[in-house]
Amino acid sequence: MGTFGNPDIVEVDTDILIIGGGMGACGAAYEIMRWKPDNIRVRLVDKAAMERSGAVAMGLSAINTYLGENKPEDYVKMVSNDLMGIVRDDLIYDVGRHVDNSVHLFEEWGLPIWKQPGDEDKSLEQGGKPVRSGKWQIMINGESYKTIVAEAAKKALGMDNIQERVFIVKLLLDEKEENRVAGAVGFSNREDKIYVYRANAILLVAGGAVNVFRPRSVGEGLGRTWYPVWNAGSTYAMAAQVGAELTMMENRFVPARFKDGYGPVGAWFLLFKARATNGKGENYLEINKAMLDDYPPYGKSHVPATCLRNHLMMKEQKEGRGPILMRTDTALQALAKSYEEEFGPKEAKKKIKHLEAEAWEDFLDMCIGQAGVWAGENIEPEIKPSELMPTEPYFLGSHSGCCGIWVSGPEDIAPKEWCWGYRSMTTVKGLFTAADGVGASGHKFSSGSHAEGRIAIKGALKFVLDNKGYKPALSRSPQDLAEEIYAPVRTYLAHKDYTTAVDINPNYITPKMLQFRLQKIMDEYVAGVSTGYVTNEMMMTIAVDKIQELKKDSQKMMARDLHELMRAWENYHRIYAGEAHLRHMLFRKETRYPGFYYNMDYNFVDEKNWKCFVNSRIDPKTGEWTAFKREHKDLVPK
């Protein structure tokens, strides 16, 4: 048995390695078993436990992508408009034409989906009409959503092929073949074991990135975020380190959410028909409507882009007309009045009670902390409105964001420069991604991420079957890799007796303190909360230098136990994700996403020169970053 500081090394050979346990990984695990020959080995490795892993861990109250009667072309138009026009139409269309099948599977596996009166006994596949909270959203009882989806994935793949509580931290290139992934290495966060994997193909679906920026929640609220805290940018960092091309990493998502609890707003706007107002009770979207004229066509559509709605909100706060309020009170009161008029006082009373329960359930399904805020602050939503606030920035590719990795598109749709081989393969041979990992393609949400995992794993399987003779060759020995992974442990053991206070030592820095330093740099120089999401070229240039110093100091991180070792490696990944974001923002000479960030040296949208993809690549041999443009194309007329 290994001991702390002297882990056992376990070597594993497989044909396909799935890294992650979220919706994309679950989709891949289910789908691969429908197609693979018996002699193809598949292994899934998750840092956590699949039942509560990924962005859907706490549950959801709605599935945000279900086309139903809508067309994939219209889905592409919606996504393009919301992301200010720079997206890969081919990738979005491909998800759109497949996503409903995943939703039908969820219902078959036991997920309760709300139905219209009279259709309660019909499944979606049988033509049952769902209760829509918007054009693309359907309501669910989703507190066990992820558990249901994970159970199906585990049953399909088999627990013998799944490892939980193992954190993959590095991808490994092939020693003999240029630009080809050959394996990965990680460690158990429960036992003293290092795992070295050799694989013919890898599907990297380890989520987006949170806690790169300083969160709004500090002090007693420290650690509270909107996006799951275990998503450390591992997908972007590990892919970038082996030379995969990134795209649109300048994009970030700054959701407007219920203050302090980060509770979701979608059902309130769409299902309960609530309005958001400034502190004076004015509809700020209406009084600031002229501001949208500066951003055609994205501000002039039926639903202006999310960042532009933030843009109008921020004006109210900066000019002293805050706070921004979600009028839960007037919305519920209006619904109650309509019930009384339609059903009479007695029946209305029952329906109103049910309505109030649904208001609470919206949070209990997916954001229990917000229900705690309501209870702790004596807020009755039918009587008192709640504050809204834009959060700190997040990096993701499956929600209302589109940063990520450049991947090969579907061969029947994608132009040749966007399709270089196998669907969902990155620019590194054998390395595939999906869900938050795919750049220039947002608004997949949970269902689309599951569908894209299914699409990607078929590309990976085809790649493996076409390259049966390949034998991975790793350039570094397992012992050398183990030493690198356990370096923070070695640092701690070598220097822990130098001081009497274990967390204060001139020879090392704790992961927690290093994370604070990263968050401070990103927050103060790269358009975080403290500057009102404002930056400029000089501030970002300073940030580049500070990140380089932080990288040097990160080599002095220590780890007192396996949990802290995990935190140390999450920091390594966050630094790379943050640097990618910074370098892309510095390269793009415009403010493409007002309301998410403002580059005050170029505070405008430049359609002529910058309606293009900004991509980047790290040379894995030198570590040098290069950023460059790639041409944008509209495949679906907008």
C-alpha cells in the first residue's frame, strides 16, 4: 500500500479514455456501448462521483434545450444572436438535430417532465406536450436529474470500467508520433495512488471554469458561486498544454442572478412572468432601450443578447438607481388575481398555494442555498421582491458562453476548413471534447451536453477503429510523472518543520493563498467585479506579467493531504484557463460582449474587422502562446 508522499503507481491500458463525469461524459458512456465491438476497451475516470458530478449536480428545474416543434435552423439563429454573432453554425445545428433524443431518453429513464393538461399520460416521444417556460425550455421535477442520467451511464458502461475519485491532471503526447495524444496521468483523492493511462483516444469532458475570478461572496459566504466550484478549467488547461487550438476564450459569462444565493432567474422571467426593475420600480430594459441601437443586429432582435441585457442593468447601478429587483411579489400577485377571476375564490386559493410552492421548488430543485437566503432573511416572495446582481465571470461552452476548444465539425455541414477528420476531434490527433469543452458553440445546456457527448464518442470510436495498429508510447516514465504530481506533497514534507505555524512558511505557499492571488489579479486587471467589469490594454499587459510571476510561485505550492493536492492541481489548471482568457481579450481589439466586460481602449463592437474567431495555441515544446484570427462564416442565414 502506498503512503502519503510515497504513492503506489498503477498503469492502465485502454482504447478510449473518458475524462469527466458530467452530462457530456454520461452521454458518451451510454452511447459508446451501443456501437463498440467487444474487443474495444473503454474507461471513464471522474474526479468526483458521477451521481452528483458536473454542472447539474444539485439538480435543475428545467431542461433549457428542447427543440420539439422548433427547427434546428432557428436554434442556430437564437444561439448566434445571443453570443453576438460569432459562433460555429455547424456545431450548433448538429446538436440541435440530435438533442431531443437525449431528452426522450431522460424521460424513459424516469425523469418527471411537466405536461400540458390532458397529456399527462403521454411521453414526449408519444406526442405529449411539455409545459414550456420559454421557446426552448421545458419544466421538470429535476432534483434527481443528474442521478437518473448517471445511473443510466453506469448501467451501460459497467462499474468495472469506471473509476471515481481519481483526478486526471495532465495529458501526455506520443513520444514517436508528432501532435498525437497517447495518455493521461492523475491521482486518487482517496488513496495514495498515481494512475498512468495509455489510450488510443481520449474524450476530455471535465467542465468549464469557476473561481478564476474573485467571487462576490466573501467572508461568511466564501466559496458560494453560481457555477460548480469543482470545475477548475481542467478541460481548457490540459488541452492547451498539449497544443490543442483554443477558440473564443475571451468570451465569459456573467449571469444576473438572485443576490447572495446565486439562485436562477429563468423560471421567474419565463414561467412566472416576473419583471426586473430598478430601485425606483422602473423597467430599465424599456427606459434604456435606445442603448441597444449601438449594437445592431444583436440588440434589435426580439430577445436582445444576454450580455446586452446586463449592459442595460449595469447602467442603472452605476448611475445610482439600484438595486435591481426581481418583482416576485407583483408577478405572483398578478397570477393569483387571474386565478380568482378564472376559477373563483375557493379553487384559486388552492392554486395560489401550489404556485407559491412552485416558487420555492424552483430553488429547491437546483439551488438550495437561495431558498436558505429567503428563509434566513424572512423573504416571502409573494410579498417582497428580491435583489438581482451580476456575478463574477465564468468560463464555459455549454451555457450562455462559447469559450473552449476548436473542434472538427460534422462532415455533411461543416466547410472543409472546419472539418479535418473525425467529429469533435481537436487539432491534436486522438483528443476529442464535448459540452463545456467545445468552443464557439453555446446554449447546449444539460441536454445538449449529453447529446454532444454521444456525438463525440462516436467520432472517437471511429478514430480508434481506423487506427487499430497504434500503440501509445509515453515520453516520460511513470515514476517521473508521479514525482511531478506529488511535488506539492514533497514540498510540504521537506519544509513543514521550518515554522511552528504550518500554513506560514517562507518555503511554500498554500493552495488557498495562491488561489486568492490568482483571483485578485484577474479581478483587478481583467475586468472583474471590483472594477465594474472594466479593463484596458495597459491593465491587461500588467496582468500578463503578474500571471508569469504567479506561475513561478505556483511551483512552491504545498499539500498537506490528498484534498489539498487536488486543490493545488486545480490551481495549476485555473492559471492556464485565466491566462488564455486574458491573452484572447488582449488580442481582440473591440468590446464584443458589453455587459460581460468592457475594454475601454476599444469600447465598441467592430463588425468589419473583428467578426471573426480569435484562436490561440501553446507550443507544447516551448510553452509559447500564439493568438490569431480565423474567418467566421454564416452557414444559416441570419
